[in-house]
Amino acid sequence: MSSETREAVLHKPPPLTAKILYSVIPYAGKTLAALSRGLQGLKEIIWPPDVRPDLIKTYQCRPHLPVRIFLPASHDALSPHVYPVLFVIVGGGWFMGYNKEHDEWNRAFANTQSTVVIGLDHYKAPRAPFPGPVHDIEALILAVLADETIPIDRSSHHPTNRVAILGFASGGNLALAVSQLPSIHNHPLAPAAVMCVAGVLDLSIPTEKKLQNRYYKPALKPSKRGGKDSLGPVMPALCWGYVPYGVDLCNPLLSPGYADLSMLPAHVCLVGAELDFLAHEAWRLACRLSREGAGVDHGTPDPESRETQWRIVGQEQVHSGDPLRGLGEEVPDERFAFEEHWQGGGVKWLLVPDVLHGFDNRFYREMDTRPEDIRDAEVKTEAYMRELGTWLRERV
């Protein structure tokens, strides 16, 4: 059993006033997102986007959830060449999000890493609560793997399958969850790796406690230095709509931070944003997997520790120098980066400094008004994307 095992923490109904508030917040967000998406659609009619998928396909198992398929720029339709495949799961707190939002990231990864990238979506809460979205993703992955018209590598002569799953935010939660399902875990093309970017990994700890697990840096611009986390006010509402009452919040399919090492893909990569209260739970999981898999102790992060170094992830000072601190240094700062390997598996941890949740999403990134902040987010997105590609090629 995982060292993170604990007694069941059941999801209990909140007070009536909280229910009312929780019902307003996500639907207001849905409305704003729908308006934004509609305006974006009108804009694209006039000015077609430069970034688009090569294919959009639907499958009978989920006919209203099209998948967006990005082939490498070098792909020749007349060539029999096949590629590794990366499934990318949309974020959005299980309530919102549309896989089109990740087109820019998916296209860049497909072209720079010579990989087929498949953008996946799921039905949204509250109409589709847990575990519905987990099984939506499961069905789509199985359908794509069975679709031989997509040029993905299904050969058996490689040491591992050339299949990986990645998710952003709530999509990271789903990526780690779906990887544990027997239909995926035991599939002939079972994913060799799972990657989670700014994922929601532990729903058993209340948001108000998690908000104490990140630094607020006065030297940064107002949106980064303030004493509030932009995601904090909405997270309780998102969890309320996604998680049915009575469900154990420590269920590994709901809180993958409690997943057993043996149920995850052999290789796990966790990426956090330093100015995101969700980063601490990703750090905890990375440290636990290192202890259990490699026997290497990178410390025991604890959200309730009296020692700041274990209670808060990152560092108080603003960073300078390399866009990804700890990479390329003789002695990496293990709060920001470490990598461990064992027979047939490994874990990678990467904390991107001085960025907020969603920094790698073009929609959120361009809400900034300062060009230098937008460029900073772009540089760090490109840097961690290269790091993931190198890890997949050289380690997985």
C-alpha cells in the first residue's frame, strides 16, 4: 500500500449558503467561457487561426466528444512512417475547458518532438460528476488506440510502448486516474508514461489549508505578489460540483496523490507552477514515488509542517537566470527539479519558477497586460516542453 494511505475522508454536503454560492460560481464561469468561445469563433471566421489540428475525429463510444489530432509538420501522408503518441487531456476544473484551448501547445509539441498529439475532452460537471469524466477519457483512448488510420507506433520491438498521457490541471488529475484503470493499465499499448502539469492531485485537504502552501512574492507584479491565489476562491465550488456526496476523497481515482506506485505507468513526470497552491501536492507525490521506487529520499513535504521548507514549495525570493531553476546545475535545487530511475521506471519533478497556474495556456497567458510577462510565460512554456520531450526520448 502507498505510504500516503490514510483513513477515508468522506465528501460531506456543505451548508446551504455555501451550496448556493458554489452553484453560482461555476455556472457564471461557464457563461463567461461560452461568451468568450463564441466571440473567438466569430473572430476565427474572419481571421482563420494559424494553429489548427490536422484531423478532427469522432468515435461512436463518445460521438459528442471530438478528438483533435496533430501530426508532426514533417509527416508525409504517403509515407508508412509511424510516430509515438501523446494523449493530452483538457483542464478547466472538470466544469469548463475545451480541448481547442490547447491547440497551440499540442501543435508545438507535435512539431518539435515528432509526435502525434491527440487532444481529448470529456463531458462536464455537474451533469457528468466523478467518475464519469475518467471513463470518457478511457473510452476515447481505447478508441484511438484501435484506430489504425492514425499513424501511431503500435510495434512491439521497442523496450516500452511509445504511448504517453498528459493532462493540465483537472486534466492532470484525469491523466493519472485513467492510467490506473485495468483497461488502460493492462492494454497491449499501455502508456509507458504519464505527465501531469499543475494537476489537482489531493481533494482530501481543504482549499483554505492548501493556500498556505505557496509563496506570495512582493517583488513581482500585483497579480503574482498579492496575498490571494486566483484559483483559490473557485476550487471549492469545482470540487463540490464534481464529487458526489459520500465519496472517499482519498480514492486514488479521485485524488491520484494516493495512487499505488504499481498502478501507475512505469514513468511519471510531475510539473508544477511555483505560484500555484496545487504545486505542493505534486511535489509530495514526486517525493513519495522517489522513495518507493528508487529508495531515494528527497524529503517529506507536509502541508501542515512547522518547517517552512516542507510546508511551502519553492522559495521566497524571485528567481533569476535560467528559465527553469535547477536544470543544468551541478547540484540541482531539489525543490525545483529532480529525476530518479529504477529498474523499468522512474519519476521526474519540475517546478517552473515565478509563474501562475495556467501560464502555459495562451488564453490565460494573454490576459496579462505587460508584454514582458507574456514573453516570460512563453519562454518557460517552451523550456519545460523541451524538457518533457527530452525525458520521453532519453528516459522513457
